[in-house]
Amino acid sequence: MQWDDFVDAGQRSGWTTYVGTADAAGHPHVAVVAPGFRDGTVWFATRASSKKCRNLRENAQVAFHWPIGNADAPGELAAWGTATLHDSREARRHIWGAGILPYDLAAFFGEPDNPDLVFVEVEVRRARLQTAHAARVWTN
């Protein structure tokens, strides 16, 4: 599987997915995010006050799961990677204007200067698409 195949599968599966994080003690947490894709990375926005953001500050490892939820989904998609948080005023303004995420950020966060807004960039190390016939894997 190539990176473009991964992106296509993620987009065809729907505009939301599940992200799994864990705190420093390994306690898991799962939440829904609306991801964007760019050059080997998956992006999402969250609140600094959220459990997933607190977990990512302690443990940067992330897992994503796109279940087969609609007729366009090519299969069950999963990905694993390492997160970097972008929460400076300059970073929020730049990423806000870059158009990476597939929805109106203002509806959820108001404006890029919202101090509770954090953009999360996940460098994907591995992705797997499971279809009825085979598994396809992408590694970075």
C-alpha cells in the first residue's frame, strides 16, 4: 500500500475516526476526531483541556481506527504513530489557515487565538487496510 492509498481509504471511510491514546501509566482512552492528511502525517484538532491532549503530553504514542462504517469504505483501516502538539499562537494561526482539516474549525474552536486549541500532528509509522480478501500495509 502507498501513502496515497492510505489517505484515500481514510477519506472514503468518513470524515471522523477513533484515536486511541494512553496516559503515562498506560491507561487507555479512545475519542472521535476529524483527521486531515498531509505528507505522511495525520492531523487533528483538540482542546488543551481534553483527556486525549493530557495523555499526549505524557505519552505521544497514538493509534487510529477507521471502522467499516459506510458503503465507500474500502475496508477496516488502522494506523499507528507518534504525536507532536502544536499549541503556540503562531502555530495555531498557521495551521488554521493551511486548510488541513476537513471541517469548519470556527464552529468548534471559535478562532485560531483560542488558547484551548491544540493541533496534533501524528507522524504515521505504519498503517494497515484489512479488506475481505487481504491485508495491505504501509510503513514509513
